[in-house]
Amino acid sequence: MEMQTILVVEDEREIARMVQAYLIREGYRVEVAFTGDDGWRLFQSLKPDLVILDLMLPGVHGLELARRVRQEGNVPIIMLTARAEEADRVAGLEMGADDYVTKPFSLRELAARVRAVLRRVEGGPPPQVLQAGPFHIDLAGREARLSGKLLDLTPTEFDLLAVFVRHPGRVFTRRELLEVLQDRSYATLPRTVDSHVKNLRRKIEPNPDEPSFILTMHGVGYKFRAEGG
Ligand code: CA
């Protein structure tokens, strides 16, 4: 089963990043847009399985975005609303949103709604196995293999590799990787992301001095390339 993709459109960056880190951990591929316009562009290029949509957005308003998404098909929408936006919430549901979560919400609650809505639409939880190129990751058993060979990874390295394998070709900033690790309760400083990557490279790269899987994007962060070489 393919990994399910979720698009989060939310202008409060901190909330957007928290939601992203949490749902990545839950086994989804998650992309974020901070404006309605970017949300619409990403929706068209990503073709996500679900959209989490904040109602009050700069540019294209959440309700207008919901209307456009609905015009394109049946992709489920979960709306994020403030308590004061009750009229908008009703309008959103009328516009075809599948569910809503009122701010402030718990990430656990949001994830439960996401699972429920996706189950209704597609049937089945997110996959417990990730595969990209020679990498095979069993999330439930917490085992990672490279070309069939079991890798001896620390919990941090395992989670880092899982994030990369889930998103081949995507550039991660150090900050994003840090948030994923912090979300797993690893007390981590920005520069320690670099040392975790360095250790991971030592275990997966044919030549750690010239990485072929985890590439350094100078001044930005890292990018995973499943095909290596
Ligand atoms: Ca907002």
C-alpha cells in the first residue's frame, strides 16, 4: 500500500510544523503550506490523500480553498477553526469539509480524526513498512535493512532514516529534522542533527566521505536520494 500524503495549510508556522512532525511520526507523508495560494498550488502538484485546512488564511481564504478542493474531487478535508469561527465552521461543513478540529487542539486528537477520516475514505491504517531503493524499514518491528542486511541503528538514527526513506528527494532543513527528533523526546540541539546524520552515514554509505544517499544541501540541510550512486 502506498504511503498516504497529507497537505497541511496553516499560516501559524509553529502549529503547522508541530502537526507535520507529529503526523510524519504517525506514518504519513506530510507537506505544509503557509498561505492559501501556496496551499492551492501544492494541492494541485501533490494530489494529497487528505487536506488539513486552517480557515483563517492570508491570501485565498480557507473556505474558498475548501470549495476549490471539493470541486476537484473527493479528497477529504479536516478544518482547523478557532472557537469564535462557528459560523465559518458551519459554512465549511456545508462546503464539504469532512470534519473539524477546534483550536487549541491536541495533536493526538487531530491524528485520531485523520485516521478516522482516511479509514472512512480508503480503508486501512498507514503502512507499517517503508521502502525506497535498497532501504526497507519495518516501523512496527523497528528494523531497518539496506539491501536485505539488518542495520545496527540507535533509536535516533532509526527515526532519522525513517523520515528520509519516507520522503526521497525532499530537502529537509536542520530545523525540520530537529523537530521530528524532539517530537520523539530526544533532547537535541540543532548541531546534533549533523552528528546524527554523520553517524547514520557511517552505517549506510558505501563511502561516508562522499555520501550518495544522504546529501548535504549547503546552507539548508539534507536530502535523501534512494537510488544512491
Ligand atoms: Ca490562521
